[in-house]
Amino acid sequence: MMMAARGEFLLSEQIIHRIQSFLNGREAAQTTVLSKSWHQAWLTRPNLEFNRYDFYFDYDDDDDDEFLEFMEKTIQRYEESNLKIESFSLTMDMLNSSCETMMIKALGMGVTRLSLVLRESYASYCSLLPAEVFGCKDLVELSLSGCRIALDPQHQVQLPRLKALSLSYIRVESDDDSDDESDDESDEVVSVVSGLLSGCPLLEKLSLKVHDTISHPNLPKLRHLELRRLRINTSFFGDLSCKCPLMRDLSIHHCSFRGNLLISCPTIEYLNIEYLHIERNSIAKTVSCVEFDVPSIRKFKFKSFEILPYSLSFKSTNLREWESHLSIPSSCCVGTTGVIGLNKLLTDLRHSKIHLLIEVDEINVGNTRSFNNDVWKFNGLTLHQVEELTIDGMDYNISSFMGFALGFALFDGLFRLCRPKFVTQHNSKTSNPIPCVFRLCRPKFITTINRIPCVSDFLFKLFLRHGINHECSARSLDMYGLRHLEEVRAQIFYADVYTWRLITLDTWDALKDQKKIRFQLKWRDESQQVN
């Protein structure tokens, strides 16, 4: 930095470029009004972002002239001034010949990061990506969304420096596709994508969302793999440790598979599985199983409505501290079968810090009966330590779910299995993201921030049925899962003095809907860890 004549600090052009690189195209352009130096820096910035949606567009006349003129003048200025372009980002409806020409010119100016986003729903059928992209040896990062890739299977992709590749909503085909329909279309897709990946020997991060079955070649440098909306072969991860010996982070979202799925890799540390879909076989009625064998795991996340707890198997020999985050439907937590199935999964994860989220769905009223007749089935089951228990559901579900019978059935099953430190209820699917929060810890607290009174009322009815010394304090022995609970105290938080105070019975109705409330639970001897 240099001191200006009036005592102001002048930033160097390099520093201004760095600041502008953290802004989007519109925001970076707005910095030109700060001073001449900022305006000059914007004219020579190495990170170019062209977004058609930042410009006025006349849909009646299909007039895109202003955007195209700005883009052409910018590239021309960089050519004439012999300026270098480090990153090039283009967002528009469909790729036309003018923009394609500008992109190819930019690639010849040293671009190392290229991003192309086409938002028109049929762009992937019409917008063919220039073949020059796959011969750009300077590219380090490449992100493509909504375009069409056509490569000759014999064509050699040369991206020797590429470290990050993202393909989203891509239509993949080979150059020799004819008008005849081929039964081997999926094989062609696999061949083209595999050929593309084979030309990226230094690839470390890969994200695929291409709506097809995908297999990958050897990627010895790959550390991060994200798969979305793919059909997974059961053998897809069979030799993952051989093909990707450095794999650390694996994410699978909205993918489908048939049969049993085994994910085994000794190097994976972060595993995130969301919404796996089972392709049903009308002939075979067997239950699909998912097995994880990840001895080096540090964080495991699993969310699914189709894969039930009893069909999951998890193995890890990691002796370090690690976390597990489970999200399962509430129907899996009521009824004896559901509770025992959940116990199996929690047992597999017992060496981790467990975070359990229950998605409220339609609970079968037949499962709301008491567990008392089945107590013998719970004998010897371990009481699992859970860091956080979250109840999540929509308003209309909560209103019925928090009827006493349904709420009792759910919490009775959960408290037979675990001793959570925190319990949180929120409503992530509505405009109010957190209508109600309550916490439970050992020494136990249940804390509620009330916007919908049903949760506090439910807990109040469950725990606080009798008053002692005019305070909301009572013993609760009605729920079998709470037999280790000795005492419950309701407290309210006063923000002005930053302190908790006990709620009396005569003030409960006036305060429950407006204040932050917690239930302090006193438990019997913690050494009792089995039912």
C-alpha cells in the first residue's frame, strides 16, 4: 500500500484484484465508483464473470445484444492489451456461436478455471461444448452445467493439470452417434465419461450429476467424490480402494441401486449418504442391505426414508473421536420392531458421538400402544449416549403427531434406547425454520424456544403433572423409558439479566408461548447403562 497526498492509503492493483475476486460480476463492477484506481483494476481484472442475467433482456424481441456486446468488447480489450485471464465464468440460457468464440479465445489467454452454466431446460440437447475445452492443458478447475458433450471414443482428452471437475445436468454422447437408436446408449455414456476422466491424471475432486450409470477408471489422486442422481452398479465401490487409494471424502445424493450395496474403503474419513433409492425387482422380494466398512471414518452422515435402520450395517475400527449424524423417519422409532432395529444401528455407531434426527412422518396409529407388554424384548439392551436428538416435522404433522398418544409412543421408544444430551425440535420445511427448540442433557436440560406451544405442552404434560412447593417440579415414572429419571424442573430464561429462573405452576400458561424454556432433568445413577 502507498500513502496518498491527502493521507489516504492507495491499494495496489494486485490487492484490488484479490478483493474483486471474492465478489460476483455485478458487485465487482460496482467497485469502479470508488476511485480511478479501482476502475482501472476492474478493467484489467484476471477473473472474468459474464452473467446474462445481470443485463436487461427483451424477451419479446429476443434481444441479447447488450450482453454480447459487453462480452465481445471485454475479450477484445484483453487481446489488444495482452492481458492474462485466470478464471472465466459464463452463465446464460443457451450457448451461441458468439459466446463459443469468446470462450475459445479466453482459453488461449491462460485460463486455469472455467465455469459454464446453461439454464435453459433443453440446453443440454442443443448447446454443444467446444472440443477445444478438452484440449486445454492449462485448466486446473472445470465446471460444466446444462450443456452437451460429444466426444469421439478414440479422441484423447488432454487435461494434464486438471484437479477439480464438476459435471451437472450434462448430456453425454459420442461423436459417432447415428440416427439409429442403439441399445448400448448407456455403455456409450460410460465409455465417454470414462475416457474424459482418463485424461485427467491429477484429478483430486470430482462431482458428477449426469442421470446415468457411471463407472470410473483409475484415479490415483482422487480425494473427493460427489455423486448425484446416478444409477450405481453394486460393483461400483467394490475396488474403490484400488482405483482411488487416496479417497478421503465421499458424498452420494439421490442415487439408486439394486440389490445390496457395500462401500468399503480404508482411507475414507468423511462419508455423506442422502436419499438412496432402491430399484425394486418385481421378481426378487428380498430386502436390500447397505453395508459400510470404513475403518478411518471421522464423520458419517446418513439420511434416507427408504433404507431402514435394521437394513444398515456399519463397521469401523477407528479409535479416534468421530461423529455420526443419522436422519430417519419417525415411523422407524415406534413399535417394538422399529425400536429394536434402531438399537442395532446405534450399537454399530456406539463408538461415535451420535447425532440423531427424527423426521416426523405419518405414524401408524397401531404402533402407538404401550411397550409395557414387550419389556422382556428390551432386556439387556444398552442405553446409548446421544449427543443430540432432533425432532423435525411440518406444521400439519406436528399438530397431529403431538397428540399425546403419538408423542408418547415416539418418545417412549427413544428413551428406552438413549440418553441424549440435547433434544431439539424445529420445523425446517416451513417459512419459520425453528418454531420450537428444546434441549435435554445429563445433567439433563430440555430447553424450548416457543413459537408453537405443542412441544412445551406435551413435555409439560409428560413430566410436570404435580407441583412441589408451587414450582414446576415433579417425579415422572409413567413412561418406562424414563424410569431412571428422578426429577424435572422447568426454567425460563431472562435475557435482560442473562439468567435462568424456575417457573411456577400459576405462571406456566402465561409464559410458555413467549419465552425460552428448558426442562432440567435429574437422573438416577449413571452407571446403569442397560435396560
